Amino acid sequence: MKIALFATCIVDAMYPSTARATVSILERLGHDVVFPAGQACCGQMHLNSGYFTEAVPVVRNHIEAFEAEEYDVAVAPSGSCVASVKHQHAMLARSVGDSDLETRATAVGARTYELSALLTDVLGVTDAAAQLGSWYPHRITYHPSCHGMRLLRLGDRQANLLRTVEGLELEPLPEADQCCGFGGTFSLKNADVSSAMLADKNANIAATGAQLCSGGDASCLMHIGGGLSREGSGISTLHFAEILASTREHPAPPPGAVRGGSRSAARLAGKGRQ
Amino acid sequence: MSSTYLGMPAVPVYGSGNLHTAEPFPVAARRELDNEQLRANLGHATHTIRDKRLRVVAELPDWEELREAGSATKAAVMARLPELLEQFEENFTARGGVIHWARDAAEANEIVRDLIRDAGADEVVKVKSMATQEIGLNEYLEEHGISAFETDLAELIVQLDHDKPSHILVPAIHKNRSQIRDIFLREMPDVDPNLTDTPARLAEAARLHLRRKFLSAKVAISGANFALADTGTLAVVESEGNGRMCLTLPETLITVMGVEKLLPSWTDLEVFMQLLPRSSTGERMNPYTSLWTGVTEGDGPQNVHLVLLDNGRSAALADERGRSALHCIRCSACMNVCPVYERTGGHAYGSTYPGPIGAILSPLLTGITSEENASLPYASSLCGACYDACPVKINIPEILVHLRSEDVQSRRGTKKVPGQMDVAMKAASWMMGSGRRMALVEKALPLGKLAAGPDRKIKKLPGIAAGWTRSRDLPAPPAQSFRDWWAKEHEDTASKEQA
Ligand code: SF4
């Protein structure tokens, strides 16, 4: 299958190792990955902040970039960006009265998948250890992000994949379905409420005893990780794609060694992709 | 935009009364966040009721169908509201009731005051009602020498404490038992001085206090949960029975109700009587449901009035993308699951309507143009928990985003100096509108390392991002973007293939 990768702006710029892990997983399953070069961002930040006029060129760019390439399905390692592509692009086109763009947005949205949904529903991955060679011998916990959970109804797909990674112990997170408080510009406009939500989330993470929290949205993980780092907790965050991509030969950084995007990116870059 | 509703004028008439916040949400929220007791009380109460709701909702195999049905009925009501109101008026009047129409809070208050004076009363008992809070009726009556006594237990606590409600169903949710005991000891004239804070003792004290009022009051004021167009019937749903005392004992009954509370027919109650109690108190059925249709000779109130309140509802109805906020049946499920409400409490929202529904309803009723109310649609992380909980499926996150766009739009071109957010969004739009430009900017990103210390964390950012770094670090950007890595990788492959 030919799969177009939508890296999403934050993964592309800040967490390149997550995109590289996604490519590695898909290629291991024998698929062809293409990267539509025109892509930039899904426009979620503009849309959710009410900047519809400014969102239009961003959304149009996304649609054009993904139309330009021949592929079977598109995938992104981010529930919220996929939710935006699937649920907001057509709405925006409609709100500016562009019915042609609406049709095209709907078409692109229809063949765009969140990574765990693609792996589970389309590519038939049920056992990460057996099918991908995933190995990550650490005790971790997992936070399901709001958009994946509520807008995309991903259910337990991400957690179920993590559970089948060899050596991995998954600690249940208390109040897992509670928002981490990121919410895009919410964390800027209502920084205090956002911090209060984050403090509770991070206390729950610490209560699991795990040294690492995984999830499916780089932005939420950046937020959670940013708080854990400021608290000096020693707990790190890592996208589930990087854990699925981790093998005995090329292990993902262990808990504690991952700090922000840079360290893990540097490590993966050092290993190269053979 | 349709201009046919309720003979609506081209410029919508917005609501007045307790719908405006006095200060922007982030400012109010910050203050409330510092109140540790409030947060503890709220966290405990919302979690208890949340779990209870989930349990009883899970018992119904057809919960999603019920939500669908409730939502569809409400949408149908909004589509033909003027017609249904006329039908209701005809039936209500035919059975001896009197209808009064009020465009805004001031008109509604005057009508109620005049009716109380006509009845020769200077004291009224009240059934818990959001509409009368919305119009500030108690304060207005007090100014005009009329005392209004709240009879709902939680509402009574708030009134005795000279406080404001902070939740639509549990107005005293921000107070715990010992705080309530202290209020009773302080404010109830003939209370037992040895009152303890056990719920039964507190309820008993309130009952004794209220009984005297019920038996002496000539006039009662209520809200209504539903109005049935085909029979001209009003309905009040409650837990304590105090409402029923008010609805049956006094001679005169005045109900104040928003026009959106209408349902087409008696049979529609079937769906809503399943949706409401489970969503609000987590009960299978509420203890008291009172229904009345006009006047019954020799039984109950002999003067029955209804004030039908617009107060911005026509304006909300005219907003096609915000209209469904009027579907709200005031169950409070959305605030019980809202992570923002849970931490700030209801007072931070300023208006009578707190939580997620308040964040959309208040600005819809007042218009987005006041700067304070324009801050309300941003009081959400868009986590979507409210939409999942809402028994009539109001897509609150979508309306929040719609109202944010209205806010941004309303400021366009009016401000001489655009805000930092406006500038940042414009710049980001330019950058993210093309992969090429994005790639260029990404090349400069590693410079961000300069902002990071030796531990590769960014701990302080300027301007609008300052709030982020007050409690969170940012990782230093990586040396190479994915895009760059991909290009290099595939260049190599391409050149290797050529070789
Ligand atoms: S918006 Fe929905 S959940 Fe919230 S109070 Fe209204 S009906 Fe209940």
C-alpha cells in the first residue's frame, strides 16, 4: 500500500523522531511511504482560536499538498490533527462558501487516518511484538488525548498496541480521560487554569510509579512533558509511535533519557535508518 | 440568517440582566483558582455526581437514541418556535392562565412586580428558577420593597449567605457541610444553637425555617422546565418537594420562563423525563414532578400567570451555528464534567450560566461585542467532555469555536493596534500556508537552542507565550526537522540509484 505521511507541524519541527518512527513502522510492514513535500500544518491552531480567515490558506495548502500525491491512504501520528482534517476542513470551506474546496476537503479527510486507527483497522496489526518486532522493556503509563478519544473515537487502540510491545508493562493512569489542559492557545489565554489541569494530570502520572508517559499527540506530550520537566520529576514523555518502532537492535531511548524532542531525535539520528 | 423568528427586527435585541461578566474570564479564574477550599469542595462534588450519572446512564440500553430524540425534538421546536408559542398561548389562556410577553430583563421584572402588587403582597416564596436569576428578579424586588424567599435548600443557603450561586443545579456546590451549618447559625433567627453539620439536621433546620413561609405566602414565583404546546401545560421537576408547596399553596402563581422551554406535545415529556433526572442528579427519576394547566377552581392557585421571556433568545435563534445552545434543558451535566469549571467554579463565569453552556449561552444572549463576555468562549480547552455528556447533544465545542471566530471577526479592522495574538496568527498563517515557507522557518529553528540553557530546556518566553513558561518548560528544538531529514535521505537514495 502507498501511504502518505502527514508529519504535522509540531512533529516535523519539534519531534522529528516521532515521524521517523512512523515511517519505520509502516516500512517494516512492507508499505511504501511518501512525504508530500508541500505539507505544512492542518490549521487546527487557527481554526480553534477563531482565526478562520487565517486558517483558509493553511487548510487549502494541506488539501493541495495531499491531492498532489498519488497514495492509498494518508496517516498522521496525531489524533487532534487528524480530527481537524476530518472534521474541521470541510466545515471551514463551507463557512467561507467554497463548495469546491469543501468537496476536496471531504475527500482528503475520508482517506486520512490516525496512526493507531490505520494500524489496527486497515493494516491488521494486533501484536506489535510479533508483527513489528517492538521491544521496550520498561514500565510506562499512557494518556489518551481528548481529540483522539472523543472526536475520533479511537477507544483503546493506542493502549492495546502498546500492551503488545515485548517487555512493556503498562500501568493504568487514574482519571485517564481527563484533559491535560493543553488545548492549543487555551494554554496561553488561560495559562493558569491550564496549569492547574496539568498539575492534576501530572500528579496522576506520578501516582502510577511509571517513569514515562506515552500518548498519541505530540502537543499534549509537549505540554505534559514541559510540566514534568519543570517539576523536576524525572518522568519523561514519548509518543507511542516511537515505542512501537523500538526494537532490540534500535531501541528507543529509555525513560529518563528522553528529554523533549532534541535528545531522542539526536539518538535516533545517530542510529540512522538502514 | 433568517429574519422571520418572532417578528425579529433586523438588528437582534440582546439580553440584559445577570448575563454579563464584570471582568474577563482569565482574571476571574485566576482569583478563584487560589481558593483551595473551593477547589476541594468542587472537585469532590463534581466527581461524586459525575460517577453517579455515568452509572445510571449506563443502565439504559437506548441512551444514545434518547439523546438523538431529545436533540431532534428541540431542533424541531426551534424551527417553528413562533407557531408553537402561539399554540401554547391559546391553550394556556383557554384554561384560565394569563400570558405576559417580556422582551428583556427590565420588562420581565416590572411585570412580576406589578403582579405581586396587584395581589396585595410584599413577600413571595420562590421555586428554584434560572430565568429569574437571569433577570435579577430578587434584587429588583428587594429594591421595590418586596422580599423574595428562596425555598430550594441550596438556593436558600446561597441567599442566606448573601452569596451568588455557582452551579445551576447545586447552587451551593462550592460550600461544604460545616460552612452551611455556620451560615444557618448566623442567619436563621430561631435556629437550634446546637445544630450539627449532619445532612439530616441541616435539612430539618431548613424545613422548619421554610414551613412558616409556605403557610403565609400569598404569591409564589417559579420557573418551568418544560411547557407543552398542545395542552398549555407547565412542568417543574425537583427533588425536595418545596417547589410543590409553592406551586400549590399560594393564591397567585407567577412563572417566568424562557421561550425556548417549549415542547410540542405532552408525549414529548416521555423522552425528557428520562434524559433530565439521569443527567442532572444521576437519579433514575426525580422525586417530584409538578404539572399544571391553567386554573382549577377551588384547587391550587386561582391566579396563574406566565411571563414569557425573550432576553436575547431571538438573537441566539437567529444565529444558525449557535442556535442549538437553546436546546439546553439546564441539567448541568456539562459543568459536572468540565475540567475548567471543576477548577474555577461558577463565579468565574460571571453570568447566571456557568460552565460550558454558560461559555456559549451568555455571549449568544448578549452578543459577542462586550469585551468581558467575548472572553467566555475561550474558557475551554475544547476537550469535548461536555458534548459527550449533554443529554440533548449540544455540540458545545463547535459553538465555542464558532463564537471565537465571531469574536475575532468583530475585532477585525476596528482596532488600531492589532493584539499580539492577531499578529502571531497572521504570521503563522503565512508560514503554514506553504511547505516551502515552513521548511525555511524550520531551518532557523535550531537557533532556538540559544534560548535554551545547558539543560536544553526553554524556561522563559516573552509576550503571549509567557503564561506557558510560568509552569512549563519547552524542549529546545532539534538540530534537524523531519522534512530536512527526509529530503536528505531521499536525495541520497536518488543519487545512489542514479549511480
Ligand atoms: S448544555 Fe446540555 S449538558 Fe449542559 S446544562 Fe444544557 S442540557 Fe445539560
